[in-house]
Amino acid sequence: MRFKNVKLASILCIIGNIFLLIIKGIIGLLTKSQAMIADSINSAVDIFSSLMTFIGNKIASRPRDDCHNLGHGKAEYIFSMLIS
């Protein structure tokens, strides 16, 4: 259940930030506002962090196998380091 909730939240964040990136980028270019353009770039970075959360969650939710007898849960910590 936890992995499903994180997956849904990641997808919604990616979609929301894509929308914000487009809107802020268009408004920033039309008004020549450097602050708005910089904020749209910030939204692009937020997309990257949400994507890393999605990928890390997908790997961590895998069941254990022969090579990983305790599962893949530690992937969350690795991806958290990448995000930070």
C-alpha cells in the first residue's frame, strides 16, 4: 500500500510540475521576467526529483530474489541521496 501511495504522489507531482513549468515558462518569456523563467527552471528540477522518487520507489518495491535476500528496500536511501 505504501509503495502504491508513493507512486501515485510521484506521478501527480510530475504532472503538476510539468504544468507549472509550461505556464511559468510561457509567462516568463512573454513578460521577459527573469524571476518567472528561473522559477520555471526550478519546476524542471522538481520534475527530476519526483522522477527519482518514482524510480527509487519502483526499485524498492521489488520482492526479494536470489541476489537480494532481504529485498530491494535500500534503494530508497540511495535515491534519497541522489535527490538531496
